[in-house]
Amino acid sequence: MSAPDMTGARKDDHVRHAVDQHHHGHTVNDFDSVTFVHHALAGISRATIDLSTEVAGRRWATPLYINGMTGGSQRTGAINRQLAIAARETGLPIASGSMSAWLRDDSVADTYRVLRTENPHGVVLANVNANATCDRARRAVDLLTADALQIHLNPVQEIVMPEGDRDFTHWPGQIERIVAAVNVPVIVKEVGFGLSRKTIAQLRDLGVEVADVGGRGGTDFARIENHRRTEPDFAFIQGWGQSTVCCLLDAANIDGIGVAASGGIRSPLDMAKALALGAVATGVAGPFLTVLIDHGTDALIATIRSWLDKLALIMTVLGAPTPQALTECDLVLDGDVETFCRALGIDTHAYAWRSRIARPTGSAPPSGAANSTASQQNAAQLSAPTRKYWVPS
């Protein structure tokens, strides 16, 4: 089998295994450890809801985008065409899958270019890995007339992949060079193992405008690559990394970079939770791919429209007229998420008090127990979700 054929076969394998995971995979993840506190008189009019959000200096019509999935073979080109049609009909931004196959073989260009030809006026993101040269990054942007460039980070996937990379020392420097070389914003994303606060701050310092945390909880590419091995002996690595929820909590209040969320978002409620935890937008891949493969383009369009309508209704009940306003909603964190926060010195109590903290100066205090002097003093102390780092003796 030639190298292009091997690449195309690998892309087809990725699709098959990803859909299989979503048919048979676990449905529980850390979003289940995040609960909105219900305030029955907080509701507003559905007509006032504005789903638009600002990402990398551009206003997106929705806080939902179709995250990078595929391309590089005849089958995946057909899938990209259907995804592009769904994006066009629903107004969702859409990201390409890794364009490495095209950078090695020009003959598969149309399997990626279809994202733009079928969606000429939409927001389209090109996608390369951190090994790409500056010239190749520019070529990827030009092929799609892309509005932004995603650089994906996948070191865990690479070490499980038999033909994967084994040296990642040059990635930070190459990201910085690509940022300087392209004329569109750069978004760096993980592929399912999460971005830590340390990594996000490092990306900001490299000039990256948005970090997509790409946390654990969705499609597991280490598991996919393990299935592709002749001897699948990397099962022990299952569960590596931080969940999307934990990544968002870890990234709270980092200045100078936007944070997006993908990985394990299963529903409009998960979207609302991710936005409430500070994400500027939420990306979905596996669940939408599964709908597309099982039921077709029209079903995916209907699913996306349903998700957006349900998100707006959730926001209506919560009294949040915009995605950004969800960050003032009260959240209770428990289970493994609370354990993670305790280990990293993140004050979970502050999240449950946010609507009281967010009250305009001079407004009446909340009713009930929160009217007590002690409760008002507690609210004043919890001015924002905070971190309390300490050094063991």
C-alpha cells in the first residue's frame, strides 16, 4: 500500500473507531459533577436571548462549532461535504480535520476544500499539527480561505500510534513561528487529553489567541490508535489527562487568551455548563459525526438546530441573556471535579455564590438565608472563583 493510501486508510479507521466509541462508549463524564443552582424567579424572555459570542476577535453567531474531524480520503471527503452543508444551514463555524494528509499529497485537496466550497460565507478553520512548517501553515489557511488556524496538540495519541512522533521538544517554538507567519488568528487545541493552566498560559505567551482545552470525556484517540496496533498493548493509558470541566476550572481568570471547550460535550446542558465555566465557545465532533453517519445530513441539521434552541431555553430559565452571562450563574461542583479542585487549591464554594456576587452595587441582597449578616460577609469574601496555592511543609 502506498503512503497516501495508508494515510487515507488511517483516516477512515479514525472515523470508524470514533463512531464505534460513541455507539458503545461510556456516557458518564465530569459534566455530571456540575449542577446549576435553580432560582425559580430568575427567568427572562426567550426573545431576549442572543447566542452570539466573540472568538479570536470575530463575532460568531453561536457558541457552538463543529470541531475538526476528518479529511484525506474519498470517504472522509464525502463526510466533510455533509458537515459543511450542515454548518452552512445552521450558521455554525466548522473546523477541518488535520490537513497533514493534503500537505503530503495534493491529490486529496478537495476532501478539505469542500468545507469552503459548500460553505462559502461561513466561518471555516484550517487545521495543522505542531510539526507544520510556516509555509505549510499558510498553505492550509489559503486552501480553505480560512478565518482562523487550529494547531492541534496530540502527544498522547502520537506515542500510541505506531507511526507517530516521538520528539515534541520543538513544538513551542514552532507554534510561535506559525503565529507570526499566518495572517489569521491561531487557536491551539488538544485532541482529548486536556490543556492545563500552565500550558494555556504558555500558549498565550507564544501569541495564541484561543486555547481549546479539548479535554478527556469525548472521543479517545489513544484508544483508537491502540485498536489500530497489531498488538494493542496501550490499554493501560486509558483515562489519561484532565476532563474538559477540570481544564476550564483550572483555566479560570487567565488573562490575555480566550478559552474554548471541547471534549465530552453530549448535550445542550453540557454546552451551558461549559459556557458557565468560562468557555467562549463549545466544540462538538463525535456526537455530530455519529448522527451524520447513522442518519444523514438532514438529521444532523435538525440536531444542531435543536441543540441551539434548547441552549437558548436553558439560558432563559437561568436568566442569562448571553453566553457570557452564564458565568454569573451559580454552580455546585462535586465528585471527582471537587476532588480535583481541592488538590489544585481552587475554591469551589465561590462558584455556588456567583449570582450574589454579581449583583449590581446598591441592589437589594438576595432573599432568605442569604440576608443574614454572616451570609453577606461570606459573599463579600467570595469576590470571584479563586485559587489558594500552598506548599506542603
